[in-house]
Amino acid sequence: MIAVATEYKIDHSHSSATFAVAHLGISKVKGEFADVQGTIEYDPANPAASKVEAVIGVASIATRDEARDAHLKSADFFDVEKFPTMTFVSTNVEVAGEDKLRVTGNFTIRDVTKSIVLDVDGPTSEIKDPWGVFRRAAAARTVISRKDFGMTWNSLLETGGLLVGDKVEISLEIEMMAQTQSDSGN
């Protein structure tokens, strides 16, 4: 059978967007955004023609500390009242090895858009779940500067260091559901 592009919807209940950022210069604080949505168009015969559009609801942030979460939602960081979502729209997809892609795209936080590169493992081969839905999964990683997106709040420590690091490690675990039947035979 001939492989054709399939549109997939991100399964938000089986996907996550997590981050880690330096705290006090001695450890990392981790958090997660639970509201991950979007679509992925993928053709295994022509991965370069793939497209990704994702939206993350910023209010879904969770770091296991209610006061910290409230501060992250404030104007000091994400400013959820003005900017309730972050978005990613791909501009280029390249094969980067066996079962690996490099996805370049426009990432927008707080109305600031910067080009970033996601290093992607996958997507996996398509499987059919017990309910007859075709699925794939992929994992992606990148590192961004929060200052590039206008998040400059910080506090100077007595030791001269900063309370919050600039570099943010982002990890995505995405499970996606086909919106049409695949002709790929995978």
C-alpha cells in the first residue's frame, strides 16, 4: 500500500509538556502543563512535508507548589490573564537519523515569537488501539531562554547568584490519534 499523510490530533490525556529550570543555582524545579492540544500532519514516506501546530494552556501549569504556580501565572512570568496560551507552529521538518526528526518552528509565549528547534524521537510506527483508533507517539526536547520571551523577573541572592535560572529545558511526550484512516498499513 502507498503511504499518505495522515492528520493526527494530540491526545491531551496521554500527552505532557514538562519543563525544568535552575533554582538557587543548586537544583532544578520541574513543572508541567496539563493542557496540551493540537494537530500533526505526518507522512512516513515524506517526513519533511509534516506539519505541527500545538497550543498549550498556560493556566494548567503545575509545579507542586500553589504559591509558585500563582507567581508563574502572574505578570512577572506568563501573565495568564493577557496571554492564556503558548503556541508552536512548525516551519521546517528534517530527518535527523533513524526514527529522529528536527522540527523547527515558531514558538510564541507572551506575544513574543521566536524560532526554536525540537529534537524529536519518533514518531513511532502507527498502531491500532483496542477501540479502533490509529495512534502514534513522539518525544521532543529543546532548551530556551525565558528572557527571550520577556520573562525577566528574578531575585538576587546574598551569594550573588540568581533565584531563577534563564535556561528552560522543555520535554514533550505526545500521543496522537489519527483523524482519518491511514493507508500506510503500519
